[in-house]
Amino acid sequence: MIERRSKILRHRVLLVDDDLEISSAEGRAALMLKSELELSDVDVVCAPGASDGRSLFLSDAGLHGILLDWTLGNNPDDPHTAALELIRFIRSRNEKIPIFLLTDRGRSSGLSEEVLSLVSELIWLMEDSAPFIGGRIEAAIKQYSSGLLGPMASALIEFDLVHEYSWHTPGHTGGTAFQKSPAGRLFYDYFGEAMFRSDLSISVGELGSLLDHTGPIGEGEKYAAKVFGAHRTYSVTNGTSTSNRIIWMACVGRGQKIWVDRNCHKSNEQGITMTGAVPHYLMPTRNRYGLIGPIPPENLLAKKLTEGGRPVHAVITNSTYDGLTYNVGRVLEVVGDALDRIHFDEAWYGYARFHPLYRGRFAMRGNPKDHPSDAPTIFATHSTHKLLAALSQASFIHVRDGRNTIDHARFNESFMMHGSTSPFYPIIASNDVSASMMDGKGGEVLVEESIREAVAFRQMVTRLWREHDDSGDWFFQTWNPTSVKNPHTGKQEAFEAASPDLLVSEPSCWVLHPGDTWHGFDLEDDYCMLDPIKVSVVTPGVNIDGSIAEMGFPATLLTAYLDARGIVVEKTSDYAILFLFSLGITNAKWSTLVHALLAFKRDYDANAPLSECIPSVAGFYPGNGLRDLADKMQAHMKTGGILQSQAKAFSVLPEMAMTPADCYQKLVANEVERISVEDASGRTAATGLVPYPPGIPMVMPGEKLGTKKEPFLAYLLAIQEWDRKFPGFAHDTHGIEPEDGVYKLLVLK
């Protein structure tokens, strides 16, 4: 007999009553109710007061019910305020959890309409029997818990609990096969029985079909469409890269003209190659730190006026990797009449609908019923696993039908072309859970917590920077305004001194206003907003005019220092590091980061040995301290021209010799050769060249590389020189393979 290791799902309630610890009739009745519930396998967590009750509610999202004494506090002069405040707090975060108010008939007659609307049921402890009350509570918490998960996740768990014998794929049959070998048993024990029992075959009709969008899976997609504000939603199990390619294959045919954001994910580049589309690029902007901005309205307008022929499709990245979000209404105002279909790649931005700070700045904005039928059809893709809560590879495609829409049957042909006939069911279920978590009050609460943590971190770092700057010293900055205008008073306030409530609720605090020097972009007002959740920490070294300062250091040095302390960053640009304040970030987590930044400053100022600071690279720089290496890096940035050549390389488009699709056919036919960057003048790139940072295409397949004096090869030669001079800090450029310090790339013969 194999021991079951999965945790049995149990219900849990919170009992808040300060009579529990005293010998009174009400206290004994409450303890009797607790015992009755525990006999029915309901766990009861006790809180002997309102403060403990609040803390336990906050710390335990697994509660299925609240039992609350109406006379919390034992204060005869103010007997109900503590209970009412706790009830209001619970309802501000969870509008559905059952709240049972423990009172008596005499007190209940005076309850206000507000209290009666906030609680689920009244319990008269001294008059009804414990079994009767327990039964009422059990029924309510079962009804509540049954509605927590979306249709697909609920069906998957219910199927698992039936324990059917499996005669279909996958061959491990609920994990049994793994238990027949030592290696398999170790694997099984690590991940647990529930994961293997939920890894099922499409033969399980009770769960419906991902490819046909039927049954609980189809119902889950309808539920997600309601939550995310779409007419239709499709659940994708192999990432937003696949979601993007599905949209491309459904919308674009060979030889058709498309507009594509040059700051796009490589999956959109692959979509161009797979469809044979003819790309016309929408050029974004860049600032002095090398951070990528939005496509300005004038660039969109110029594209609309100068490019002949109507495009069939357009792709725009929202938000950018560094957290810049569009005023979507303004984008549609500029180009909506020129396009029938617009695809917003919002892989990193799936939470925007669920907090008012982002209003109007995401694709599925407003009520889907208000989307005019003669407006463009809108697509949005979300990586639910990135900044929401889902398993890796979980993704959604959302559709707002408009003019020249693609109906479900046609769209599903592309979906089936890319979708697996053997999907991992827990991924689909996690999409369902992600939608459930965002539904109602809970979604806004979760997103606001992330925003508040990001704001608190930004304010702390800005305060430290201000204190050092006022004394003529240096410190890191977070990339955001150093002062904000309070719309209620009309006065400017230091960013670090502004009310957190203001920063969490007022979009104007984050808008890139014209003339503000902090952001470095030339944009019309209200067109673009910085998302506070995406935090860039800026290292010293770049002057406000974009020139390289005498003192400072590239961000890659700080990244290596943090990595040595177990802190892994999301992205490193030349002078900025990106941190994502996702739903899982806590105060304790980001306070560790602040301590690490302070430690870097201390070690930099003291020129601490590299063997202590960054042991992994110390062997390359014998005898050097942290500041020694920083100074050498900064001097090279000043004379090597990396930032300047990068800016030029990403401000113009290479000449397109052929479409990416035609170029790919030559690659497949091996009509290519591998050469060094030094020998690449006048040649045509056979694959895309995508430097990290910033992670967007500098040269697309089929585009000409120019000469060494032109920006594309000049930039590659500049970072090749850096890589040779600073081992351990090499650049990562897709399409480039270093060989003994020489950059090699594929070009067409």
C-alpha cells in the first residue's frame, strides 16, 4: 500500500471572540460551537480580540468563513465599534466570504441596515443548539468555497477526488509509474500526488476540450472573458509567445502589409516570418539611460500618412519592458481609422484592468458592450504567469470584436495549429485561478498591495538619494519624478514626502509630462504613464544631457554584486536595473534589496576587495577593489562610445533587402555563412540581431548591416570591445556567437 501524501482539502473558519478565554456563558457556548465544527472536520482558528482577528484574516487567505462576536472589546460604553470596523475591513477585501455575527435576539433588533447588509447571517449562541448552528455554518462555507475557483479548476479538482482508474495517457497514470523506480519515486515524492493525478489526457471528457473550447475548459474561458473585459478569451498553455503567433496566423496572410512596433517581443518577429507579412515598423523613442519609450503620436501619424496601402494588422507593445503604458484611447484616435485590427502585446501587464490607477491605459478598457461594431477589432495577450499568479506558460488571448473581425471558427483554426493535443491541465487550471483571484474586490486589493509595496520602496530609495545628494554625496535613484503635483492643493511635493495614498490613486503622479527632466522623453501630455510596479533603479554615471559623467558605474556591476548576495534582477540596461513588484513581493523582500544597495555604496566607497564583493569575477581583476573596477568601466563607457552608438543604432531603421520570411527560406536552404563582425560590412543579416540590453531587434532578418562607420556594426564592435576588456560582464546578443572574443554572425551568401 502506497501512503497518500496529498494534503486533504479542509475548510477553515476564523472565530473572533474575546469571551473565549474567560469563564462565561457566552464563552462556553462559543467553545462548544468550535468543538462541534471540529467534529465535522472544520478547522477553527481562534482570535481573542479584534486586533488578532484582523491580523489572522490578513495572514490567512485560506479562511472559508468568519464567526464574529458583536460585542468585541467588552466595552459597555462602546460595545459594537470594534466589531463593525472589523466587518468593514473584511468586506473591503473580500465581498463574498460568509460572516456570521454572534449576538442575541435582544441585540439583533437594533442592528443597522449597514450591518445587516455586510454580514451573511445572525447566530444566537445562547438560544440555538451547537449542531444546528454548525450545520448552518457548514452549508455556507461549502457554498462559498465551491465558488472560489473558476469552472475548469473546480472540475479538475472534483475529477481528481473521484479517483478513477486510468486506462489512457499519460502513461504514468496518476503518478503510479514513477513509483516503480527509485528515481521516479523521488520525483513523485517531491512534486506530490495531486500534481500527477491532475496531469490528464484529452480523453477525459468531463473536463472538456481545450481545442474545441467545450465543457469546463470552455466555461473557464467564458468566465475569464467576463473578468478581463473581453468578448472572447482563449486559454493558451505554451506561453504568450504562442498566443502572439496564434493571432498572427489568424490575421495576416502572405505578402500582406502590417505595422509592427520595433520594440516588440521576438514572438511577433516570428509571426512576421511565419506569415510572410511585409513589415513596416513603428519606431519607439529612447532616453538618456537607453530605456525604451513609447511610439510617439507623431510617429504613428507619419506612418499613417506616408505609407501607401492599408495595413491588415498592427502590433503595439503595452506596457514597454520598462513599464511605460499608453493612453490607448489616444492611440486609437490617431490610427484607429487606418486599421481594422490592433494587437496590444500586454504580456507583462495583465493586472491593469483591476486597479483604477491604470484606467484607460490597457486594451480591454471599459465595458466590452460599449465597444462599437465599427471600431477596430482589438486583441490583447497576457502572460498570466508573469505578474499575475499562474503556472509558467499560462497565457490568455482576449478579443474585442469590431470591424473586419475574425469569428471564432476561423480564429480557432490558427489556435489548433499552435495548440497542443496534450496540454498540461494544471496550466489551464492556473489560468482559471488567475481569473478567480482578479474577480471582484480581491483583484483590486491584490494589485493595490503590489503598487503600495513599489511606492514604499521608491519613496525609501528616493529619501536616501535626497539625503546623500543634499550633502554632495551619491546614491541610487529610482526612475520616477523627484516631485509630484498634488491635484488637491495644486502644490508640488517632494516625491518621498507625498502621501502614499496619493501616489497609489492618482495617475497624474506617474504621467510623463512635457518638460519634466526625470524621464527624458519628448511626448504630449497624458500620452504615456510610468507603471509604478515596474521599478528601475538607476546607477550614477549619466548626466542629464545624456553625456557620460566622470563618476559612476554601469548597472551590470551592481547586478553582479546583487547576484553574489542571492538577489536576481529582471533586466539590466546600461545604467538601470529593473525590478518587478509582482503579487508575491513583500516588505521583507524589498527591504533586503535596500540593505543590499546600502551595502554596495559602503563597499564602493571603501573600495572593498572584489574577492569579498563579487568573488565570481575577482580572478579576472587581481588586486582590484570594487571602486577600481567601477572607475575602469566608467572610463571605458566615456571613451568607448557604447551608449552613443546604441542610441544611433536604435534611432534609424536598416535597409530591408528582403522580407523576414524570404530570408528564412534562405536560412533553411543553408544559403548563409558565418563571418566575423569585422567582415560584415555590406552584408545582409540572415537572423535577427537582438542585443540584451535592451532586448529588442536592432537588425531583423533580411536587413542590411551597413558599414563599420554606420550605427549597427559600430555598436556591435563597441560591445565586442567591452566584452574583451571586461570578462565576466559580457553582453548577451541573440544572433551573435562569440568565439575566442570574436563576434560571429550569420549573413546571406
